[in-house]
Amino acid sequence: MVLERIYRLLSSLKGGTMIPTEVVLSPESYAEIIAELSETHQSDSITESRVALHLALDVTVRERNTDNLIVKELVPNPCPVCHRQLTFLREAIARFEDDSRSLIRCQMGHRYRGQLRVFQISIREGVRETEKSVRICPECGSESIQYLGPSEMLCLDCDWDSGLEVRFQPRAR
Ligand SMILES: [Zn+2]
Ligand SMILES: [Zn+2]
């Protein structure tokens, strides 16, 4: 159930500062999603754009044996001037990508130098309860640890993460 794994991952990111923007699928997984959607929608005309619409994400199919969710995050967040969390993150990220000055603009109008971090999170393997080695955030002591992969996790209450690696940089302009 590829779709279900994607949904689970998406809901785990909800309310956080990381925004899922794209899903990159192997042809096999893509075929599986089409089959799953056709079953529930009684339609034989499920297209790539229908899938994208359904997930509210861009969908890319690649001849590679990987399934990844592309997630983006603007840092720092909150704004260092007014300490407010950035709002409308999806729009803020799009604005940042279009702006060559690497400036983030908060809703109060402050502009500050920032960075866009891009992550690829595998949607393949879920993490079994027994594999969760970290249960308490080493930074703030919260128990709200969200696992994104077997050894990839972040704290939902503070900025801590397990050194989530930036796997690729957006192309330079
Ligand atoms: Zn501000
Ligand atoms: Zn924490």
C-alpha cells in the first residue's frame, strides 16, 4: 500500500515546519498507486496529473528503484526579528526559490538571510515500534519524536533532528 505509506508520512509532517512538495516514484510504485486509485475511484482514466491532484503534490516517475518524498524547510524559522513562526510556508518557500538574494520574508515584513533545506525521505520502509531507539528528545526532553525513516527522526516540539542530511541542493541560479 504505497498510498497509505505516503498518507502516513504526510500526516506525520502536518503542523511542522517541513513542507512536502513532491513525490518521486519508481515505475512499479506508480503503477501500484494507479491500481489503488482506480479501485477506489472506479475510473480507468487515472493519469499522472490526477495522482498529483489527489496527493496535492507534484508527482515524478523515475526509472530508479527508489520512492522518495521531497520535503523542504526554510531556516531559520521562526523569524529572528519578531520570533513569529513563518506562515503560509508553501508560498514562502516558492517566494524564496524565486528570489536570488536568499532572503526570507516573515508575515510582519521582516527580511532576513536564510536557507532552504531540501530532504529526500524514503517512503519505502516504515519504522517498527521495536526499532525506535530514540524516544525522548535529547534537546528538550519531549516525547514527541517523529520517525521519518529507520534512523531519521525529528522532534515536533523543538528544532532538534537526527542530523537529517540535505541530500541535494536546489539548483543554483
Ligand atoms: Zn518577523
Ligand atoms: Zn525537542
